[in-house]
Amino acid sequence: MDSELIFDETAKFNKDPILDQIVADPSKNTFIKIKYKWDEDPTKNQKWYDEQCQELDDERMVNQELDLIFVGTQHCIFNDKTLSSFEAVKKPDFVTMASGAKLLTFFDGTPLNPYDYYLIGCDTAESLQGAYCAINIFSFHEFRQIAEIQFRYGSYNLFGTDIDFVFRWLRNLVKHDNIILCVENNTIGRYRLAS
């Protein structure tokens, strides 16, 4: 939880009852994130900061200890400035399919283009215990990912049922038949196509 939800500039401690509900929610932890940089401390100034930088003599240490910039591992391919520019992505919504598996959706309620073609890619896996079958949906013209699932099916028939579910779900969304089903032609995909 962000500290801004609890601390309010106008009322030293915000006692809104909804905040008590948020803090008491058993589905969340009770950790409250507070970010307090050196330049917010009235006892620190630029001279103090410059002295600390000189004493630390390491850009990564300055980033971590003074500037509160996310620091990657020593062998990370991105520098700290790039890592700190990454923004959190909203957790995708999902649709529960016939098997009970969750199809993650990435279009955030934005209407799908009714004039586009849509591709449903089905990655088949022969092993019922180890490998995952996958379904990916992309728009053709924009090549934008619409949805995906990776799931370990205990039944090939159940995977087929979910492919049918996804096709009908997408058709209901776009209101046309411009949907291309692309089944990987190996293992069970080859078997199913041949039979």
C-alpha cells in the first residue's frame, strides 16, 4: 500500500474508515511503502549530498542509498537509470474457460477492431505431466496481443474444449468470422489434424 493513502498533508493522519478496511483486509499484507529521500529531510542539503556521493564513490551505492533508485544485480544488462524508468504493468484481467483455466486478457476493455483479422495460435504439448499447452491470440494488422494462456492439461480433449471456448469467446467479441486458427503441426496437433 502506498503511504499517500494513509498520510494526508491537510490532516496529519487520515482516519478515514475506508483506510482501516484496506489495512485490515486479510488478502493483503500490512506492509506500507514509504519513500523518504534525503532532499525531503530539512537537516540535509546539497552540500551534504555531494559529500556523501564523494564518500560512497560508487554510482550504484549512491543510487541505492541516497537516491532510492531501484538497483539491479551487479551483472544486470540494464543500468540503474533504465531499471528505475520501468513502470509496473496492471495485472491482466482473465476469463475462466471451460477447463477452469484462466485466459489472461490484455485489451483493458478497449474495443477490438471489427475490421481486423485475429489469429489464435495453439501450441500443443504431448506430455500430460510436464509440458504446457498454450493459446495466444493476436490481432493481425496491429499485431497486438489480445489474450494468452499456458496450462498443463490432464486431457487432450480438455485442451480442444478450451480452444473451442476461446474461438467462440473471441467471435462473440469481434462479431465476425475473420479468425484464423493456427494449430502447431506436431505431436498431438499433427495427430488431431490428421484424424
